[in-house]
Amino acid sequence: MNRRTFFILLVIFAALVVVTIVQEQQLQQDFTNSISEMNLLRVFPGLAVLDIQALRLSSPAENQSFILSRDTSGQWIAPDSSGTLDTNAATTIARSIVLLTYQRTIMPENDDLSVYGFGEQASFAVEILLTNGDGHALAVGGLNSTGSGYYALVDNDPEIYLVDRGALDFLITQLRTPPIT
């Protein structure tokens, strides 16, 4: 009786180990697929924080801007500010731009972009200067009807991007209250 019970428990244990291994492999594959999918939906695919030499957050309508750049040692500085920059916050701003994602793109039917919240000027803009001298720009219009994202123009792309709201709200907050003490 003891041998039989021991054998049954051993078979159950082996089955549980096999199930755990299979589930772990599936989770790893799902994670890898999620990362790949996330990279495909980035506004600036391939951009890394170390690629950024300088960036400017601005609100043309409010005549407000905040500039971050790197000094000769690669540290973040705020050249237009007399206070002390929180360099961790500066890095978080750069990461937010690098990891900025969009939900989808829309090809506008005509040149009237006011439907997407664009007037004469963008409500918010991000400009990026790369270490190689190239640059990127993001002009933000209005919120979509569900409030889940902002309409945005990216570089010279003719499509309108529906950019996720969270990161842009964070960047707008950083513009209005820069991380300067």
C-alpha cells in the first residue's frame, strides 16, 4: 500500500513539474511578444535615452517652454534655468519621450486639422535633438472623443497619431512645473 501511494504521489509530482515548465515557457513567450509589440507601437522606434542631446517641451499657445540638454560630461542640465535641476526627473522625462506609444494612426481626409484639435499652433510640442545632429518633433493637438489619447503629428509623417495620454500628461506637467529647485 505504501509503495503504491508513493508511486502515485511521484507521478502527480512529475505531472505538476511538467505543467509548471510548460506554463513558464508560455509566459516567457507572451512576455517576448508583448515587448516586440510595444516596440512596434513606439512613436520614435529605435530611439534611446542616450541618443538625446537636448529636448524642448513647449506650449506655443501659452508661450512657455522648458529645455533640457546634456553638458560635455553627458549630465542633464537646464540651460535656461538658474535653479538646480533634478537630474533623475530629467532622465524620466527623456525616458517618457523614448517610450512614448501610440494606439493607431489616422490618415486625415483633408487639410483641416482642427477636427483633431490643431489650431494655428499645437497645444503642446516636443522637440528632440539627437547626438548625431538629427532631430524629431511631436506636435500635440486635442484629446480624442474617449479621452484615452491625444492626436499628434510626428516629424513629417502625413498620418495623425493617436498617442497614449498618460505620458503626454506627464510631459505637460513637467513643462508647467519643471523639476528645478
